[in-house]
Amino acid sequence: MMWIAVFIALGLLGGSALLHWGTRWGSVSGERARKMPGDEYLEGVRRARVVMTRAISISAHPERVWPWISQLGRGAGWYSVDWLDNGRKVSAWHIVSWIPQPRLGDATAIGYLRHVTTGRSLAWWLGGTRFLGSPARTVTCYSIGAEGQGTRLISRISADATGPTAHIALLAFRAIDSIMARRQLIGLRDRAEHREQGHASLGDPETGDRDQYQLYEIVYARGDRAGVAGKEDGAKWRQSAIRDGMLEEGE
């Protein structure tokens, strides 16, 4: 029995260490402490909360990295584990010609776009969903800045939840996101650097199909769509953007 207890204790310690590493992967203390767009969306209410800050350096100028961030989840896929989060569709390895510039109110699986500073940062807001039985909210922010001749990309994903399963839900969210977000940052870096090195684009050339690179539906602020119609809650989060005053009804 003692060895079983030791084994369980070591497993818990190892899992805790991996979560600690995964939720701050690549970031330094100053980046984790800094204020980022969207932090204020979760302020003012006492709820169980988690904040995950990751970062990566990219050998490309910020103006060359921004287009990759601006099309992420907006028709180009998620650059992460495509067979898990993109229905086996291969995320784009080039800047997709038909994806419009990001606008407040764009809506997809991770909520609607609530903040955009072109060339620097954007933040997605999901103001009400359920995860493992708990009402939850999330903020997903990407911010870039110059780092020598390259770019420093910081990703912050924050979430809060209520109810008896809130802490369990946030623990599961941390574990899943620690895998997916790390892979996403590496995927974004690899795509940006691949292009900077002048290599030919990988993946499929454009066919014009609006679901070629992304499974989950994106509803752009102007009303047109990409991804597979009805997949996830893009239309629902668009209505949330309208209620919150980010879009006009009928826009």
C-alpha cells in the first residue's frame, strides 16, 4: 500500500509540474506580469480563475508575423493539432487571399473579436458557455512586439468559472490548453519563418472553398462566412457581439 501511495503522490507532483510548465511555456516573469488587452473583461466578479501566458520568439519582423495572427481561426485554421481541433483539415501554410482584415465582431469558436490594434494585438471574448457543467468565460489574446530583428509573440488565455465543478473544469481546461496552445505557437512560428526563408508554401493551394483550411465556422463582421456552416457557435457569438454593442443588428 505504501508503494501505491508513493506512486500516486509522484504522479500528482509530476502532473502539477507539467501543468505549471504548460501554462507559462516560453514566457518570462515580466511577460506574465504585464497587462494585456482583454485582462479587464474578467475583472469585477469573484469566480474561480486561471491565467495562462505563453510566448515564443520568431525570426521575422512584426509586420510579417501579424498577417499570420490576424487570419488565425478566421478561415486559415488554428496551426495546432489539426486532427484534434480542425477536423483533419490542414491549417494554411500561406496567407489566405480571401480572408478579410480582422474587425470587431468577427465571431468563431473562441468567441467574438472584442479588441483589435492592427499590427500589434487582438483579443477574443467568449462571454458565456458551459465547460464540464460549469458556466465559464474566456479571453484569448495575442500580442506582438519587436525583438531585435525579429518578433516576440505573447499569448494569454484567461478563463473563469462558477459552480461546484468550477475548479475541476478549469483544471481540465489548463491541461488541454497547455497541449494545444504550445503547438499553436510553434505552428505559427514555423509558418512565419518558413515564408521568410523563401520556401514554397506547404499544404494545399487555394481552391476557393471557404472551408478548405478550417472546420469551425467563422462569421465575419460584415456577415459573410467561412468554415463549415453550423460547426461550433460562431453564429451564437455573433449575436453576443450585437448584444454587447460591437455590431449593429443587420450588419
